[in-house]
Amino acid sequence: MEISLFSQSVINGVVLGLAVILVALGLNLVFGIMNIVNLAHGELYMLGAYLLWWFGVEKNLTYFPGFLLAVVGIALLAIVLERAFFKSIRGQVLPGFLISIGLILSLQALAILIFGEQPKGVPAPEILQGVVRGWGGAISLERIAVIVISLLCLVAMFQFIHRSKMGKAMQAVAQDPDAAALQGISINRISSLAMALGGGMAAVAGCLIGTISPISSTMGAPQLLEALVVITLGGIGSIPGTIVGGLIIGLTRGFVSTYANNTYASITVYLLLFVLLIFRPSGLFSRD
């Protein structure tokens, strides 16, 4: 029984950790390029899940085309938000906070207006229905899909940033926007790309979690808070730190919620953050 609980805690923790890593990486990317903390990033996660429900349930599309359309749709929405609200205040933290708060309220209201107040659910496709048992635990194929797709996205993002020309341009802008502009790099284009990639990753996380948890207009706020904790734990601007921080948070939540409850899990997560800020305020993988 204890082995089963332990295995289930690890599985749940990895699933939760990978989902929040996708959200945190997008948030970290936008901050690194635009120097703006987009607090409405959680709403892109929420809208991604809603779009999957709309395409997959309301429009009767199959799961994977609906998934792809939801991610593309949120990436395009992120570009619109960047051009309409964040372009003119790039690098200004306080205006970014204020606009983000307004977007949170507006996007939540829009979600209720379009999709209704009742929580939604997305049934998993037939190929993802079933359970795999082993090592004293059981994991549903839906959760295996969360793990596999999340890992593929992380690898693809890492390869894009470190191997592609556009990825290297993004690194240059993050390090020194003025020098990058002098080299002919379009700051506007890179900012839009960062928002699109960040929004797309948030939508991927929303779609994945939408098949295993209820979809509601307020689901973005808790995910945003945990993403901020992950970024703080790992160190701002650090991709490896974000991944490690996300796994720490996910496993902590998985174990504490299994052996206690979700309330104690949330308390433990923020206690971890509090302790880290005392001993290493710049994060585990900071360059300081």
C-alpha cells in the first residue's frame, strides 16, 4: 500500500510539475525579452483549455486537431495582446502590472460570456483511455500523454532557443536589446515571437490539464502563482532552473496532497519559497 501511494505521488507530482513548467517557461521567456511580468499569462492557459473544449466538444472535431487549433489560436491571441497592450510599455514594470490586471478581469469575463459559468470537461480520445499499471502504482494514458507531450515541447523549445537563428536572436535581445537592435535584429518581431511562444506553451498546458481536471474561468490564477514560484525558485531567466523548480513544486504538491490534503500542499509550496528566499534570494540557478 505504501509503495502504491509513493508511486502515485511521484506520478501526480511529475504531471503537475510539467504542466506548471510549460506555463513558467512562457512567462520567463516574455519577461526576459520584454521585461514585463504578464500576470494575464494564466488566462492564456485557461483560454487554451476552453478552446480545446470548444473545438473538441462543441464543434465535434477530433481531439488532436482541436488541440492544435487551440494552441495556434492562443499564440495568435498572445501576439494581438502584445501589439495592442504591451508593445508601447515594453520594459516598464508598473504599467505592465496594471494592464495585466485589467486583462485578467477582461479575459475572465469574456470566458464566462462565451463559454458560460459552469465548469467544462474534455473527454480524452479513445487512444488515451486506459490505465497502465506497474511499480506498485497506476497511471492513466491521459497522464502519460501529459508527460510525453510536455517533454517534447521542452526539448523543442530548448532546441529552438539554442540552435535556431531566431532563438539566438531572442537570446541577444534578452541580454542587450540596444546592441541587438544595432545588429539589425527587430525588437518588435522578437517580442511578438516571445509572446506567441509563451502563449502557445501556456495553451499546451491548458489543453493537457483540461482532459484531467475541470475547466473554469478562474483556473489560470493558481497556475500563474505556481509559475511565479517556479521562476523564483529556479532563478529568473534560467531554463534549467525553471525545469528543476517546476519538478520540485510538482513533487512537493504530489506528495503532500496524497499524504495530507491540497491545503497543506499549497502551504508547503509557499514555505519552500520562503525558505529559499532567505538563503538564496536570487534562485537556485541564478548567475549571481
